[in-house]
Amino acid sequence: MDDFWQARWYVVRPAGNRKPATYRCPLCGGLLPALRGHMLVLPEGDAPRRRHAHTSCVMKARRDGRLPLREEIEPPRPGLLARLLRRG
Ligand SMILES: [Zn+2]
């Protein structure tokens, strides 16, 4: 297993640029023809580490809590305006 799982959060988005290649899904280890609709998973938003994954695998991993999104790990801090208003 590579460092795909060495991340606190992930960015998940539909794969747009479809090349006639075959990838290996990091979630199930199965082959993934890129021409089939699938997802991109970016560990901590790191594009060079992005992996192509089956949509169904991503959905299952999300349900199982294995692919936390950034906003689930790092809730956004109150913005500057909110802090200023609170102080005032
Ligand atoms: Zn898969």
C-alpha cells in the first residue's frame, strides 16, 4: 500500500479529463478504465498524489468514514469579519 492513506482529509471530485488509460483504484485495488465515469481523490488536496477511483468505491468509502473531507476534519474558523463583530 502506498501513501494514499497517509492523509488526514481528501478532496473528491469527478474525473473530467478522460484519457484512454487504465488506472488501479486505490480503494478496491481493481482496474479502472479511465473512459468510464469515475472520481479523482486527492489526499489533502495534493494534486500529484491524486488517484483515480471507482465512483461506487468512493461512495462506499465516504459512507464508511474512510474518506473524510477537509471541512469535516478542519471546521472553518470564524472569519475576520465575525471576529471583529464579536469583539465590537
Ligand atoms: Zn474501486
